[in-house]
Amino acid sequence: MNSSEEICLLTTFAQMAQARRTNVDEDFIKIIVLEIYEVSYVALSTRETFSKVGRELLGAITAVHPEIISVLLDRVQETIDQVGMVSLYLFKELPLYLWQPSASEIAVIRDWLLNHNLTAVKNKLACVILEGLNWGFAEQGALHLDQAVHAEVALMVLEAYQKYLAQKPYAGLISESMKQVSYLASIVRYGETPETSFNQWAWNLILRLKLHRNDCGIQQNCPAAPFSRTVPDMTESPMFHPLLKAVKAGMPIGCYLALSMTVVGHSIVKFCEEGISLMGILVQSRHLRTVVHVLDKILPLFYPCQYYLLKNEQFLSNLLLFLHLDSGVPQGVTQQVTHKVAQHLTGASHGDNMKLLNSMIQAHISVSTQPNEVGPVAVLEFWVQALISQHLWYREQPILFLMDHLCKTAFQLMQEDCVQKLLYQQHKNALGYHCDRSLLSSLVSWIVAGNITPSFVEGLATPTQVWFAWTVLNMESIFEEDSQLRRVVEGELVINPAFTPEQALKKAQAQLKLPIVPSLQRLLIYRWAHQALVTPSDHPLLPLIWQKFFLLYLHRPGPQYGLPIDGCIGRRFFQSPAHINLLKDMKRRLTEVADFYHAASKALRVPAEGSEGPSESQAGTPGYLTSPELHTELVRLFNVYILWLEDENFQKGDTYIPSLPKHYDIHRLAKVMQNQQDLWMEYLNMERIHHEFQETVGLWVQTKLESHSTPYSLSVQLDFTDPLLAKERVLSNLRKHEAPHPPLVLHPMRPPVPVISSAVLLSQKDAIQLVCTDLNLLQQQARTAALRESQQVALDGELLDTMPKQYANREEQTTLHLECRGSGGKKCQGAAVLTVQFEGMHKNEAVSQQLHVLRKEVKQLQAEATKPPSLNIVEAAVHAENLITALVNAYKLQPTPGVQKVGISLFFTVVDYVSDETQRHPPTRQFFTSCIEILGQVFISGTKSECKKVLQTILKNRRLCSLLSPFFTPSAAPAEFIQLYEKVVKFLSEDNSDMIFMLLTKFDLKQWLNTTKPPLSDRTRLLESIHLALTAWGLEPDEDILMPFNLFCKHWTYLLLYQFPDQYSDVLRLLMQSKCLH
């Protein structure tokens, strides 16, 4: 057979072994694996040809049957002398992360590691196997390998370390700096010495082992107690003798294992007594990455009782040393090691461990937010106190880096108060509060010498730690408020127009008796201005920093001092040439930022100055993009800021805000001028902040969790005959393409007007309550309009009275000199002097000022009157209209007594709200008229039971007659016809003739007589009522009452003619009676 046929045969055998996933014949698979191993590695004639193919085939089979690795290990143990270094490549290819070795197999690995020197193949193979095992968690959340195996391997590695490296001078110096590569690559590709490779391997492995109780905290679905209940004490167990020996010798690896495995790292008291010194050894020996792992395990114990560590000087000094060492390699270190080791030290990346520490802190904060955890405030307070306990901490870049991220997280979790509280106390101490007189006097003399007062943000602003600057400036703003410094300085500038800010500041210090007043540059209006200038354009906080500036710049302090509302105070702080230039720079900066966001809104890749993180080209992955909608809104906001900064009228106080154009964003402008401190969070890119937080936490999670990627060669050996793998193949192919866009987010829209429920239409109480709420708003709107009308009339009258007094004639006298030119050759003796008396026009300044104020009030009143009605007024009108429409439609669909009763109640409810104000205001008048008309037509007109009530309502309030008379139908109630007629007659008078006429037209007497056919007694009663009305007005009534008089006469005639001559005698009797009376 040629080599191609042999490879095909081996591949066929491997496919047969892979395919047996159920009813596995272990002997069959074992035979195939051993045969492939023999051909590929043992047989001298074939291993050169088949070693690579055999490695791939064995890897594919063991991926399906991981337990076969045990078979291979036994066979390799027998043939390792023949196979040699090739066995390392074989086990590097095998999916060891799926394998769970037995105790006997661990014993074999232990023998290879401890009883063969570092150059031996068995020692190297043991290292490769231990490196390839899965020291993380299985899918169910439990450890893949038992915790006892983790502890056994840790002590095994320690013994090997003591045996091979304990006497080496450079043990531990290189582990932090070398590039993280596999053990096999370090000994083959990079040509490292055996000691160097073993040292790197040992540290990488023990950091992966789960030895501490808190190592399980990174898993969300972790079992409650994966570790043994009792944590061992290394002084009591013989098993820990190598560890005790290493700790006493001060070996860093022993110190780490003691903190991870024993009671020293699990007890608060033990850690304070013994553990802090062990951590100090790790720091001093520059095992900084290890220190981060130690802090990750230990600190969750101390978050509920922080003072144990915060009051421990040794712990704080170790933390400070860690921060300093991570900033670079101390001088002289490279002289203590060989040249080969030194090249790795000098190539160390600056601050990598600082980023790892920050990621660990953020991960702790993330975990603390979960239920039954300590909470984010405890973690934030601990780290802030630990960092700011150092002297002049705000000058240390590593501390500022961590503080910036802590402030950012505190902002995201809305826990800024806990950070500001700690900084506030230190700030007061820095300004001389709570200190003795000698220290205070030295501080005063230092400031008098020309230095500015101290601040945690040194200089004018910081372009890098913006989150930290935000927190500090907000804290200093609280100090300005609490000390009343801002209030008094603004008061002095308002009361004394000639004062400069420096003079106002000195006056404020004398008035408030402050021990030390901040320098002029430290006033918050200047701090926010400078911070806004240097903050990168793409920083999420930039819109809020500008908002903070405008809250001070556009502040109107007048009313606080009993003065009228005048201009804004901001320009008073920017009078000097330096500050005028600062304003110019701010205008230019606002334009630049607006341009930046305009380009971003068009989805252009704009390089952001000062932006953290690699660019797209550097990272190799698409950068995080903010939504174009937010960028568009930010363009609009920064253009509004430009208008606010440029408009000088705000500073003069003669601007009426509601009259400004829409692009001034008058709603936000009013909030700023009213000093409303609510942040405009809608302009904050919280999505990006959350994304960056998850990225930071992900760095630490990735460090702690095991990640095992299947070798590429295994994907070639997929069994295409197995339908269970079809889904995996499809998904694998899909992953090669770009991820599909998620579906659009559906935001449920709230109806602008509440929906009318069908239950309301059947409940008289609920319907009246709903409509009353709406009618109250409409009635109030009408009252407001009537009040404005009255004010307008009053102002017009006052203007008409005042204008004639503006100018007056006064007697004046002036002297004129008329020049003489001479005539006939005669010379003039000089100019003629004439005195002229006349009446000249003079302006009365007091009256003129009064007119100016009146015109301003008129303009303001007209601006208010021309504004569209507020949204709640429109909603009320639509809501009431919807209710009436729904009621009418329901009644037309199915006329029921219940719905009719609700409709009648609504009719009289609306009538009760009609007043002089609602009739004077055209929109309200039209609305009420429409509502009464539709309700009257459907529910009142022709309804027998409501005739009497409608008439009573009209007679009680005559102005409602024109509104209600169309729905007064006495013919619908024939039994009450005479009684209703008598009520109208009783209300007879000369001044209400129009109302009487309108009501009389509703009495269809002829129809009533023909349909009802009333008895003679009822007709006589009605005749007497008509006679009473005619008698009251006399034989010759006034012209104003002729129309109702003629209507009474007409009704008299109808009664006389009906069944004539029944009423003839009564008519004659009543006529003769009235003749006698007149």
C-alpha cells in the first residue's frame, strides 16, 4: 500500500471509532487508538510519515471519547523512551480539557514531575498534561476536576518548584513580564532555559487552580459549597509541610498558596496577623499579577468590615508599593539577573497590572449588585478610602486612573454620594478646617505667597480623568453652597455693580469669616469652564459639564437679595482680558464640538481626541458606535449652548423668555435660569458607559475563567453522517458571517388621551367624575383668558390716561444775534440782539419711564395671550368630547335607560359649568355650546321627565335661555303642559320679554289641544293664566313686549276657537273683568 492508501485506511478506522457514540464498544475503540498510535509514533518505519496525521486522528477520536486519553497515557508511559519529544506534540493536540484523570494517573504525572529533572521528556510531558487540563468549571457550574485534585496539584507544583528553583537568584522575577505563551512554545520556539520555562509554567498553572472559597464567586450558577467546610491550617497538617517550609523561607509561590489554600486567606484575623506580610512579599518580589489574584480572593471578606484593612498601615503601604512598581521597572533590577532574563523585563508593558486590578475592582462591584451581596457602596467606599489615604494621592497617575474608573462606576450606579462624601471631608481638611492654628497660619502664608488653594484636580482642568474631575467639581460645588461662598460673592456683585470678582471674594471672606477662601481660579464657574474646554468631544459627560457651567453663567441672583429679576450674573465674572479670551475660546470650542457630532451623526468615523482605547485599525474589530439619533440631538444641544453664550440680552435682563425663538430651547433655558439642578440624562450615552463597564469587567472574567478552543484540525474530522452534528455545522458556518441585526425595539406608545372604558358609560358617578375633571381645566382656562382681557383693558386705559402727560409746553426765552451786512456802503455797528419768548415742548421723564413699564407689561401680557393652550387643556377637551361621543354612539346603538340616565346627568353637569367667563372666551364658549347641543338633542329633547327641570334651569339663570330653549319641549309632557305654562307666566316682567317670547314659542297650543283633548276645566285654567299675562301688560303694551304679547293673544284665540263656543262665556267674562280694572 502506498502512503495515500494507508492514510485513507487510518482515517476510515478513526471515523468508525468516532461514529460509535451510543452502545460504545470500548475494546473496539481501544484497539483502533492503539493501532493508530503504534503506526504513527512507535514503528520506526512509519512514524515519520504518519505522526502528524495520527496526531489529528487521535485528537478527533478523543474529542468524542475523552476517556481514551487514559489508554494513551498508559501506552505512552510504556513507550516514552522510544517516542521521546514527539509525545509532547501528541498530548498538546489532545483535548485534555475534556479529560478527568484518575488518582492513579495523577500519581503517574506526579512521579514524572518530581522524579525527573527539568530537561527530561517525562517532566516536560507532565507539564504539558497539567497545563492542558480544565481547571475551570463544567457546564453545570461545578468544578470540572474535584477541588481535592486542585489542592493536590498545587502542592505538587510547589514541591517541584522547591526542588528545581529554590536556589535560583531570579526565581520569580520574570513571571510578571514574559509574554504569556504555552509551556511547549517556551521550551521549543523561544529557546528559553528550562528554569525560565518551568518558572513561567508553574506560576501560570497555580493562578488557574481554584484553591480559595471565593474562586467560585465568578460563576453565577456555582454550587453553594463546592469546597470543604473546614479550611486547613498549614501548621497542623503534615500534608502542608512543603508549604510551611516555603512560607518560612519567604518563597513568593509559597506565600500565594498559603493565602489561597489555608486559613490565612480565609480568616479576617489570620490575614491581618500573618497574611498581609505574605502579600507584602509578593509585592516586593514584583509578582503583581499574583497580588491582583490575592486581592480578588481576600477582599470580599473585608468589604463588610473595611476598617480592619483601612486602619492597617502595612496593607496600605503594600498597596501603594504595588501602584508604584507597576509604573515601571526600578533601576538596578536588570543588574541582578542574566542578560536573557533582563530582555524580558525591559520589554514589560506599562500599567498592565493596573488595568487588571481595575478590572478586578469593577468585577467586585458588579458582583456586589446581585441579591444577598454586600452592595456596591461598600466596595466603592473601601477602594476610595484606601486610595485617598496616601499622601498627595491626587498627584499619582495610577491612583487617578483607578479613581477615574471608580467615579465612572459610581455615576453609572447612581452612588456618587458615597465617593463625594469621602472627598468632601478631605477637601475641607485641605482648606484648613479641623486643623490647629499653626498649620492654618502656614497654609494661609503659603496662599498669600501667590499659590492657589489646593484641589484634587490640580491645574485648571484635566483632559484624561474626566469622570474623576466631574466628581471632584461636584464635591467642590457642594462646598461652595454649604459655606455660602457663592451666594455671598454673587450678592456682592449684584449690590455693588463696580466690584470685580476679586473684590467680591475678599468681601465674602470677611463677611463669612472663613479660615481660608478658595483662590479666584478655584471658583466653580471658572472650573467648569476650563473643564468644558479640555474634555474630549466624544466623552459622554461633555453635555452635562456644559450644563453645569450654564447653571452658574445664566444664574439670576436678583430675587435672593430682594431685588427685581434682572440679568444673569455670569458676565460679571468675565470682565478681565484673560477671562474675555476664555469666553472666546469657549465659543470656538462649542462650534468644534457641534461639528464633531454633526460628522458623527452622518455615521462617519471621526477620530476623537483624547479618547481612550485603541482605534479600529489598532484593535482589528469595529469600534463601539453611538446611535446617530443621539448625535443629532447633541448637535442641536451644542448649537443651543452657542446661542446662550453669545446672547448679550440675557446679561442685561430685558429678555422675555417665552417670546424667544424655538431654537433657543426656552424650556431648558427657563430651567437653567431657575437654577434647577436636575441633570439632562437624556443626552448621556448610558449605552456606551454600560458597554465599557462590561468590557472592563470582561477582562477580569476572561482572566479567571478557563477558555478552551477546539483545535482547527478537529473541525476537519467532523462526522458528516451524524445528524446530531448538522445543527452545529450550520451554526458554525453562520458564525463566519456578520451577526444579523436585532429586530427593532417596539416601544409601547401611551395614548395621548386616556381611553374611555365601556364601564364608565353605565356608571353615572364615574362619568360625572371624569367629565368634571376635564371641565374644571377648561373653566380655569376661560377664567385665565377673562382675567387677561380685564388686565389688557386696564392697561389700555392707563396708557390712554398717561400718554397726554408725557409732553408739556413750558415758557422759554432765548436770545438771537442777527448779523448785519450793511447797505449803501455804510458799515454796521454790530449784530442786532433779539430776545424771543415762546412755549417749548418738554418731555416728562417720570411719565416716560412709566409708559415704558406699561408697554413692557402690555407686550408680556400679549405674549402670554398668544401662546397656544397647554397640552393638558387640549387633552381635557378631546377627552370630554370622546366621552360624549362614546355615550351618544352607545345610546344610538342600543337605547337603554342606564345610558340615557348618564347622558341626562352629563347634560346638566355641563350646563352647571357655563358661566360669564366661559361665554366670554370664544373657544370655551364654542366647546360648551357643542357639548350641550349634542347631549340636548339626544337625551333631553322630547324627554317627558326633563321638561320641568330644563324650564327651572332657564328661569333660574336667564342667560342660559338661548342655549337650553331648543331642548325645552313641553309638548312631550302633556300632563304638565298647563303647569309649565303657568310657571312661564309667573316669571313675567318687562325686562325679560325676550326670554318669555323664546319660551312661549316652544308651547305648541294647537297640537296640545288636538292630541290631548283636555277637559273644559283645564282649558279654563289655561285661559285664566293667559288672561293674567295680558292684564299684567295692559291694553297698550310697550313696543319691546309686543312680540310675546301678540303670542299670548294668539294662544287666547286658539282656546276660544277650540270647540267653540265652550269658552265664549269665559272669554267675555274675563274681558269685562279686565275692562273694569283698567
